Amino acid sequence: MTIISKTKFLEFKSSKAPSGKDWYYVRRCNDTNNHDSAVVITTLVKIDNEYNFLLFRTNRPPITSENKAKYCLESPAGLIGDIDCNESMLECAKKELLEETGLKAQKIYTELINCSTSAGLSSETLSYTTAIVDDYTLSQEPINDGGIIVERYFVKASEILSHLQAINQKEISIAAATVCGIFYALNRLNSL
């Protein structure tokens, strides 16, 4: 494999495909560690004795620059080991949830590890967790992540599928990672 170009967070690389031709892809990297994975924290918050999904409306330059949508619908997420190279996936999930939402989970379940985001384009993998928040009291003010997080809002778990179907996808693109996380969280919710 050959590194064609590198920034602090991404490498553009080439490798040989089974056909022998060059295959180009990106790798998420960080100068402080060897992790190239992220964790998605699908968050269920109990409000008035009913679980609600906590969702973000975000402003993602790759989506907006290419006129795919004005915003993206996402869940809390973060790079594993972006600050502490010894950080575990669950430690990262707790840290990112607190940073991005101001909330502390009473329970965090591991749902899926090492799921490819786009195997033909990137070597990045995601791990999925479901965070259960029974105490909706902010522990700290959440960050806006450099202007990426535009809005935080809740959708009742019982209404999440109709909410996703009703979204105007030219207005808001739905992140595949969020859909996958919702699938696992709904399954988890049935076992609580």
C-alpha cells in the first residue's frame, strides 16, 4: 500500500485490488494513536416515563458542499483514542456522550464492533453502542463541535420510524450510521 497524501485526520492511499489494478481509498487516522475507528452512541433518554431518541441535525461540509442536503441527521459519535491512545470503545462512548450532549448514561451496551462504513471507499470501521439515560439532567453544557452540531432534539422511540420516513432527504440526509444504531437500539429497548 502507498500513502498518496496525508493530513492530520485522513490518509489517501492506494493498494492493489484482486485484479492487480490500483485501488484508491481513504483511511481515518490521528497523529496521536493508531486507532482508525469511531463509536456511534445511539442515545435513548427517558422523558415522562417514555424513551426518546436523542438526535442531532448537523452541518457536514462533504454533504453540503456537494449539494446532497442542507443538513445531516446523526447520533452522537467520536473517534476512539483521539486524545488518549489507550482509550477503550466504552470509555470513548461515555466521553463523547458527555461532551456532545451534556448527559451521562446510566447504562451503555455494546451492540456491534468493527462494522465497515464504506468498504470500497474507506478502511474506517464503526462500533455501535446504545446509551440509556434515565436521568435527563445536564452534567455539563454540551459542545457544538466547531459548529457541526446545529440542533439537538428528541423523537419518541414509538415514533422514530415514521419520523425517519417523513424527513425530506433533500433538506436532511440521514446518516447510515444513525439508521444502523436505531435498529440496534430498538432491539435493545425491547429487552429492557
